[in-house]
Amino acid sequence: KLYRVIEIEQDTGFAEFVEEIDLSEYFPASKDGEDAEVLAAQNKKISVYHTHGDESYVPTDGSASIGTGGGIIEVGRIFAEVLRNKGVKVIHSTRTHVPHDNAAYMRSRRTAKELLQQGVDAQFDIHRDAIPPENYTTTINGERTARVRLVVGRQNPNQPANDNFAKQLKSVGDRVYPGLIKGIFYGKGSYNQDMAPRTILVEIGTHENDRAMAERGAALFANVVNRTVYGEDESKTPGPGGTAEPISGEASSLGKTILWIIILAVLGIGGYIVITGGSWNEIKSKLQRFANKEFADLFNDRKRKDEE
């Protein structure tokens, strides 16, 4: 069920129902009703980092924030360890990006870029929330477990692709661990998700949950990620560099993202023409010189990579 927040009074938000979404459209069940076997694959690679690496779990860590590295780092380690046990190479950055302020995402952007440059299939920025614990508490397989919330930024060109990825994750999570993924939140911001598709912010538990609960949630969510990205539920194979081929709906989302970028480029060129003025021949000459330089750099980069 999709809701839109329409009003906020002090600490209370009011929302209206928008529509009901059939998640099976994003990740249909196997024809035989059973999960397919894990496909053998090379170069599986996922990255993990923490924009707010100070975040902690009060009952276990004694504080909601630890500047040298909070409990959230340990939760990230569990997430990474479970994926590694499934044959996935996980690059886990433990930088804290302190202080915990509005500029933290600017500081973590460098980390996100460094990780993405290593050719990962998906990237997760792992946080914990700060609301009452009952909102994040459930029982799975007889154990009290912290729930997971996915966050998609509305202000980035990859929003359609990242939204599609979040819905795939929730579809799989709802099937294998009902109640684990509490929902998808569409936040006002980019959360560095403008850098690539399949980049998701994840909140595991809240500050008043016990960290052991969050670690259990992280372990189960790692199973969900492995199924979603590497095809235990769909016939998918990794492509060059380990990138898994697109799955249900992802190709169309990426197409929309590319179209949006092209439109922005056209608008930018139009603005440039208006601002700089001059004759059409002068503008055409400048654009041609720019294009020639950019394509030359591109082909030189490819040539260097081929030689390596």
C-alpha cells in the first residue's frame, strides 16, 4: 500500500492512501512454485558503507551515537559476512563520516564513488532509524528480530531504477521472511543514489532495539539481497564485470533514467545558447569542439583499459 504524507503537526504525520501495488509484477514467483537453485557465478560483488557510521543501539552499545564507530558498523559486518559465505565478494567501508550532520552525505559521497568504481552489482548504505522500537520489532523463526526499511531518494535521476530495485527486494523479502522488510520510504533527497542504479539506503532497527536483533535482521536481509541480485528466484546470470543481467522491470527503469539525463542535457545546451548568445555558427563550432574532445577522451580511456 502506497501512502503520501500530506500534513505534519509537531511530531505527528498524516497520510492519504494513494494505491495498492502488486509486488508480484516486480518479482514473479517461479513457475513450479519453488525457488531455483543458486546459479554458479563469478565476480559477484557488492559494496557496503555507512553515511552515519556513529549510529548505535542504546540497550547494547550504551549510547545512540559513538563517534569512533557505532554499533551500525557491526551490523554491516554481519550483513557482509553472510553474503561472503554465499560466495559474494563484499567491500565494506567502515568510515564513520562524522559528525552526524547535514553534510555527512557530502562526506560519504567520496566513499560511495570509490566503492562504485570497483564494479559492484549493488551498493547499500546501512543505517538504523530513531523511532520507537515497536515499529521495528518482529519475530522470525522464533527469534525477536529488527525489521528493515528501504529508503529511495526522490531527487535523483536514478529514482525509477532504484525504486524498481527496492520493490524487487521487498517482493523477495515478503515471500521468504514475511514482516522483515517493513516498507519503502521515499525521502526528500538523493542519498547519493544519483550515482548509480541499485544503490539503496537501508535502515535496520532503531536506536532502542538491541543490536543482536539488528544483526539478525541484517543476516536475513543479506539472504534477500543474494536471492534478488544473483537469481535464486529468477533465471539470471552475471554479465561482464560480475554485473547481474537486468530483471523484471529493471531495463525499462534504466531506459527512463537515460531518457531523463538526455532531456536535462538538451535543456542545459539550450540554456547555454541563451546565456552566451552569439550566432548559430559560433555556438555550433563551440559544441563541436566540446564533443570532439569528450569523444576523444572516451576512446582513449577505452584504449587504455583494453591495453591493461
